[in-house]
Amino acid sequence: MNIKSLLLGSAAALATVSGAHAADAIVAAEPEPMEYVRICDAYGTGYFFIPGTETCLKIGGKIRTEGEWYDAYNPKGKVGTLWHDRTELNVDTATDTEYGPLKTNTIFRWEWNDGGATSSKLLFANISLGGFTVGKLDSQYNLYAGYAGDVINDDAIYDGPYELNQLTYKYDTGTGFSAVISLEDSNSGSDSDSYGGAWVTSKTDQYAPNVVAGFGYTTGTLGFKVVGGYDSIVEEGAIKARIDAKFGGVEAFLMGGWNTDGDKLNQYAGSYQDESACTTSDGVVHGAKCGWGDWAVWGGVGVPVNEKLKWNLQLAYTESKIFEATTNLKFNPVKDFLIEPELTYMHYDFINDDTVAGILRFERNF
């Protein structure tokens, strides 16, 4: 075999091998187009589009831990220190429709107290469209009028019910005037009396809902609202009227409530106080003395000290001669982190007793 034949044979072999490798070559597939999360700012901060849909989603919540000393809701409570932890997960959705935004709101809550007591619940679950809301939410008696004040123990003197199922319609002109009407769960179940029989809280044969209605007018600096609630079990109710004002950064409010029967408690003029607040030394419970009597009044002020610190004060008094004074400081050292010390003083004229209670709260919102 001469040199020429050897070179030609080697070249042919290399060509054959190269062809075989070329046939086996792996061709990379084209990358799939990536679908980025799109921001949905039509409904406020934090919403984004669920990929592949036109529905916007917002996820948030809070983690809270706080120490409590004595009890503003129990004049006989002698708990020196109680530590309480809470976690909430909020899930909100919104979709644009021809009737306006279709929204849902869901809040899950988990709690732990000293001694290992734990609890969990579905706090809120509701759907809203075109001014209508159906599902679980705080009563419009509180939600529409506004809660009593920017303090933790704002309802030591009762201002209304929370967490109930409802069918609500709210009308808002967008120019300041608004109105609301709501059919609310009467919490019927088994027959139950509380506060020495002053409050009938349920009936087994109850079918009628409670009713709440209100109207108001709000500008940038002033607001006025009136709201009334009718308890279909007790067959009584209550009315609240409220004025809000803003002066620079200072906020103030004054609210008054009237009970249609001061000798009874109802869902809209009830009590969160322990029965010891209206129990005489002989053990007799005078339930109406734990509530407003015929009327109650609340007032408060919030004063910003600087961009991170705010001072709040709330005062309340009832015809049944219960007095409450609560003050706190709300300190936000960084965004979405709150440190809040609070002090409450309660005086119960009927049992001639006083209570001083304190809370130190730490809360992270996200």
C-alpha cells in the first residue's frame, strides 16, 4: 500500500465518522416564551394578575405578639400577665366586569395564648359586586359608621357586633354622600339568655334577620354618619351618630348612641364586659348595668408627633355609669412594623370598682 492510498483511505474514514456525528447532533429546542407576573394597579397597591387570567390577586397578612396586664373587660380579673400571639393571612381578588369590580376578601386567623390555648378560624369570607356584599364581615353598624377609636380596647364600652354573615348594599355617589342597608345574621341556634336574662342571644325558631341602615356625608376634613340596627330576637335596637374632623394631621371624633330599651341588651347596644361588672355582692346579675343603659357617648383624638409616632386618646361614658379612658402611643420604627403600648382605666359605679389594664403590642404587617 503506497502513501497515496493510505491518505485517501484515512480521509474517507474521517468523512464517514464526521457524517455519523453530524447525523446524531442534538439541536436545542427554542425556549418557551416566559410569562412574567404583571402588576395590577387598578385596585390598589399589592395586586398582580394571576398568570393566564384577568383576575388580580393580593396576598398579605400580619404577625402580632403582645403582652397583656389585667383586663379592661373584667373588673374582677386578676391575671397578672397574659401573652398572646396572632397570625393572619389575607387573600383578596378582583376582576373587572361590566357591573364594576368583582371582589372577594378572605382572612384566616390563628391564635395562641399563655398556657398553650390555641384557636383558628375563618375570620372573613365575602364577595362584592356592584355595591352588594355577601358573606362574613364585621357588622355595618361598626364598619360603616367607623370603629370607636384608634386604640386597642376601643370596645371596652360596647360599640357594636363583629364577624357575622350579611347581605349588604352600599350606595356611594363619589361626591361625599353615601348610604348603606344590610340584612345581618341574628346568630340563631339554641335558645340562650345571658347577662342575667337581659340579653336573649338566640332562639331555635328564629328566622328573621337583623337589619342595619345608615347614611352619611364626608368631605376631606369633616364627616357625619348616622346608623341604626334592629335586633330581631330582642325586638329592640340602637342608633349611633358620629362626627369626624381633621385639622392638619390631628384627627378627632365624637359619637353618641341611644338604646331603644335601656333595661335590655341587644346586638347593637350590648356588652363585652364580664358579668362581674354588673353583679352585686349577693350574686344577683343586673345585666343592663353591663351595657349602656339608655345611652352611651365616645370621643377621641389622634395627634401625630412626627412621621413615626402618633398619640391617641379615647374617652367613653354610659348612662349606666361605666367610664373608660384609654391612651396609647403608636410607634413605627420602620415601615409596616408597629410597637404600641396602651393603658386603659375603667370605673364601674354600679359595683364601685376600678380597673387599670395595659397592653404592649408588636405587629408586623405585610
